[in-house]
Amino acid sequence: MKIAITGKGGAGKTTLAAGIAQLFARQDYQVYAVDADPDISLGTTLGVPEEQLAAQPPLIEMKELIAERTGAGGGIYILNPQVDDILDKYAIELGRIKLLRMGAVKHASTACYCPENAFLHAVVNSLLLGNQEVVILDMGAGIEHLTRGTARGVDLMLIVTEPTKVSVDTARVIQKLSSEMGVPKIRVIGNKIRSAKEREFLVEQFTEEEILGCLEFDEELWERAMLEDSGGLGEVLLKSVSMVFDQILREGGGVAGANS
């Protein structure tokens, strides 16, 4: 199963991505966690030591590797570079989780990022179209990252939203784009719910089928999770995420191919 997680900036998508990855790993799934966010904070959230992260820069920053694989030079480059070995060579292993620090597709301004984008799209496509058991993609915030390349092969798109109009509007746009790109299942997860009124607000914005679940905001819970040195998210936070994890398993039909 291939799961992409996105939403408005600050909605909590990276925390959710890390929690889902750890819960899958605890059930003996092989998990491939891909950090495709410009902030590349998934590794920190999973509890990877800073020195280990520093030793493995994001793929987008590996200029020599990109030039080698794309043959970039003189304005000519390979659109579908060979990347089958990238996961084994550059992933950080955390038990049953393999973390790939990819970085985000660039948007052209004064510089041309065509070779970099071709390389990253090839990496995404190889992961999404492979036979890995579970792929968790922590996407960039908003909608800029959504292309047919990044959406290709995704089984389930999870859109994290806070109970605000701006966050809900962003979720709606992502829903529309994901549907147009052929993502078969698109679900919304409400996050940081502080009151019954906020929960009611979200329930009114989406249908029962669209909402996969809601996570309540608990200041003590989140503070404890940040302080615990448990190699990733604290147990209290994982317990909260587990409320939607079972729903994700049901959406994926038990995640075909896992534990094989």
C-alpha cells in the first residue's frame, strides 16, 4: 500500500506520517518512509540522531549524483534516470523503517531545476510502483507538490486539516486535484481538535465517508511526546495516532502483500 500525506502547513502531517510509519513497523510491516517535504523534518520526528541526519543529506542536494544519473549538461538531460539502487544506498534504517530523505521538487524561478526534478520524480515513481509493502510519503504542505508524477501509484491520499476555514479550503483543493490525478482513495483527517464545536465544524464540512477520523489536541500529550527520548514519537502520541491507524488498515484492506 502506498500512502501520501499532505495538508496545509502546520496542520501536523509530518507528525501523523511518523506515527503511522511507527505503528506499521510495530506490526512487522516493512515501511519505506519518504520525506518529500522542503522542511525535511520527518527524520527528526522519527527520532533519528542529528549527526546521522547530517551525514545523509537530502537527495535534492546531491548535485553530483543527480548530474551523473541525468547526464545533465548543455541543457540536455535524461528524463527517466536509473534510480533502482537509490533506496538501498541512501536510506537510513530504523529497524523495520527505511527513511529516504528526498527533499521537495523545486519550482523554477531564476534557476532551472529540470534535472533535479526529473531525478526526484524518477525516485518517487520507482518507490510508488514497486512491490514494497508500505510506502509513507510525507509530502510538502499545500498543493504545489501535486503532479501526475507524485500522485502516480498512490493508493490512499490522507489530507490533514485543522478546524479552520483556510485549512479546510486547502483540503478541498487537494481533494479535487488528487481525484483528477486518479488517486483511488482520498480521506481527510481532522487534527488539533480542541472542542466539540471544532469537531462539529469539521463534520459539517465533509461527508462521513470523506473523514477518516479526528485527533484531539492535548497540550500535555504533545509536550510529553516532544520530551520523551524513545527513539521517535512518545507512547502517548502514538496512542492518539492509533485512533486513525485502524481506519487506515481498513481502507487498505489489511495492506495486501504485507508480512510476506
